[in-house]
Amino acid sequence: MEPPAPLSTRITAPDVQGSAHERVYRTLRGRIMSGEMEPGVALTLRGIGKDFGVSMTPAREAVRRLAAEGALTLSASGRVTTPDLSPERIEELAALRALLEPELAARALPRAHMALIERLRTINGRVAEVVAKHDVTGYIRSNLEFHRTLYLRAQAPAMLAMVETVWLQLGPTMRALYMSKDRTDLQKHHRTILAALAAGDEPGLRLAVRTDVTQGLRMLVGL
Amino acid sequence: MEPPAPLSTRITAPDVQGSAHERVYRTLRGRIMSGEMEPGVALTLRGIGKDFGVSMTPAREAVRRLAAEGALTLSASGRVTTPDLSPERIEELAALRALLEPELAARALPRAHMALIERLRTINGRVAEVVAKHDVTGYIRSNLEFHRTLYLRAQAPAMLAMVETVWLQLGPTMRALYMSKDRTDLQKHHRTILAALAAGDEPGLRLAVRTDVTQGLRMLVGL
DNA sequence: GCGCGGGCTTTGTGATCACAGGTTGTTCAT
DNA sequence: ATGAACAACCTGTGATCACAAAGCCCGCGC
């Protein structure tokens, strides 16, 4: 192995969807939010780099960005792990969801047309499918898609971003949570949300969203 | 110029307070949150690096972290600027404050002892001083310190972090806002907050905080 | 059998460089 | 004088390397 090395290695970058660090970031973020990784798993920059075929530099940027959003935990020595949340932290994040999501739903309500409700029904049907298959990741993903689709109508990007940050932080925990629980009741809550939406009932919608969001996460803490 | 170069430059790092990128991050964050930089100002990695006596690498990490928190804006080509928010964005962030801060205040209320109220009074006195001196940055800083001191008692780190993220995003805007406005009314609101705290009046406290938070930011949009 | 010390390995940090794309300023032609 | 084309410069991106410190494991001593 020649020590000096010619230098000038440019594979001309596939650049399929933006820069390298963004690709790493997006992929990792998706994995974490949908609960593909369990809490407390260790990651290494070199390992991530190897997985994505990039050097440590973009891996580091992606990791730091995720850590800034609370999607990853950095130990004092810089070690990277998925977050393993304390019950208090979980409760706090649940409270945040209970605070933000009814507001987003209420803002979406006046803009919710029939087409949106129909789309939500479709997504909710997909939730039933994945529940039947005991597909935890698929369940989390489609459940969040249900909420996100509704909130997108609120036209409140900063608020939505904040809620997604909370979802991110809860990702690994949700996996652990939903793996040990029956989930037929969740669809019931989603149906209540849809009913309130169709009726244009704002107080009912706020309550339905709050209940849906709260009860799933209360299970772990209050068991 | 020798191509290989000796390599091996380690000034043994001062390491006064953690890693280089953290020092850069903390300083920049403080500057942005307290409104020391106006909206739309351009920054460069090399420039930041030179300012802090570090290379581009830690500068880049600090910038990306700040961008992830919304404290800086990255253009499509990667250019870095302080955020110049649209009125809709400002209103949304104000709504976020109006949603989160009363909750934090309410959670702090049962834990608020006399010593805390006294401390808040002191901070509020400092607000009066800086207002008299027309020191915008000092005003923003002590105003936020008033709120942060109260919310710290809520024992809700995730919620506090979220609110601070909102403050960060509003930093440069607050500067532009407060520079063109009289501010004697702000202390009045703070006094109302203190009265509700002392009386243990939760609804009154929620309202007082919401009013304090909302009205200052409503000025810009609704003028 | 169990704890502890010392080496080897792994891992994050930061500096430097090559490169590409964007920005800017200048000059030339109309 | 105004517009476009071009060149020089500026700026972010990513790879690679040196380094330090933290972790890990094996073996020694009690």
C-alpha cells in the first residue's frame, strides 16, 4: 500500500439526492423515527461511513445534526448511541405531543376537505394491515404518516417540524413500547379523529388527537 | 513547497471548555439568541474558523448544528446566513411560544418559592437598566433570562430546550423588532407574572405569560 | 476464582487538501 | 451606456491523515 497515495479520488458522486451527508442524515433519520433501531444501540462514525460508502466527514455531520435534534445521544467522550429515555423524559415528550398536536389538528380542521379525509382513511387502512402482520416498524411509520398528513394541512411548518423532532426522539422508545402491546385500540382513536374532522367539531378533534397521542405512551410509564 | 509536508501540528489544544466545535457553537448560539446579529447576515466557514482560531471542520459542525436548530439558514448552495423570517413564520413561532411557555410556567408554579420570585425581581430590575440604556442585546438577554429562570423550575428539560430553540430562531428578528419600539410595557407584564406567581394563581399566570410573550411579537406583524 | 494493571485497539477530533459549483467583477461588443 | 460573456476568486464538500483518549482484553498476582 503506497503511503503517499496519488490523491484525487473523485468517483464523481452519484448525487442521486443531494449531498452525501444529507443522504446519510435522511436515511438514519428515517430509520430512527420509524423505530428500526432499539434504544441504547451504539454507532460509530467509521461504521456509518462504511455502510453508506462515504468517509467519516459526512457521517459526522449527519450524526451531529441528528444529535442536535435529539435523535441520537452523544456521550461525554463523543460516543454515539440511540437514546434510552427515562420515564420522566418519555412523559415530558408525551406532554409535548399532547400540547402541540391538538393545536396542529385544530389549525388543519378548517382546511380539511373530503379528499383529505379519504386519504386519511386509506392510511388508516394500511395501519390495520401492518398491525395484522405484527410489523412494528411499519406500524409506527404508517401511524406517523396518518398524523403528518393531517398536520400538513395546518400550514404551520415550524410547528410541524417541532412535532417531528419529538417523534424522532421517541422513535426507538416507541419500538420498545409497541412491541409489547396490543394495538387494536389505536385505530379506534383514529376513527374518532376522522369523525370529528368530518363533523367540523374542533373541541372533539382536539380531544380525540390528545387521547390518541397520550394513551399509547401512557402505557409504558403507567403500566 | 514540499508536497508531502511534515504534518503533525498539534498545539496541544487549550481545551478551556470542551471541544473546539462546542466553543464555536456556544458562542455563536449566544450571539444569535441575544440578537447580536441582524437578519440576513452572511457567514463563511473560513471566516468563522479564523475568528475562533480553528480550522473549517469545527466551524462547519457548529454551523450545521445551529442550522439544524433553525438558528441559521443554509441556502441551496450551502451558503450560511442568519434567518430572515417571513411574517407568517414569526407569527407561527409566536404561537409556539404562546403554547409552550404558559405550560412551563404552570409547571414551575407549585415549585416556585420566595427565593425564586426574589431572583426574578432582581432580573426584572436589570431589564429596567438596560432599557434605560437602549441596549437592545442586553435587553433581549435579560428578558430571556427572566423567562428561563422561571421555566427552569418546571423540571422539564425537553420542553425548555424546545422553547429555547424558538428563541434562537427569533433572535435576529427580535433585534430588528425591539430596535424600533418602546418597551416600558414589558416590565408591566413581568410584574403581572410575578404577582400571579406570588398568589399561586395558575390561570392568571398562564394568561400573564401568554400576554407577555404574544404582545411583543404581535407588534411587528400587526403594525 | 477474582480483581487489577498494562498493552493494543477502537473511536472521535481537528487540520489540510483537492475539487466543483457559485458569485462577482471586469471587459468587450452592441 | 447597457448587456452578456468570461475569468478570477470565493465557498462549501468530502477524503485523508495525525493524534489523544477511551474502551477492551488478556494475563498476572492475590
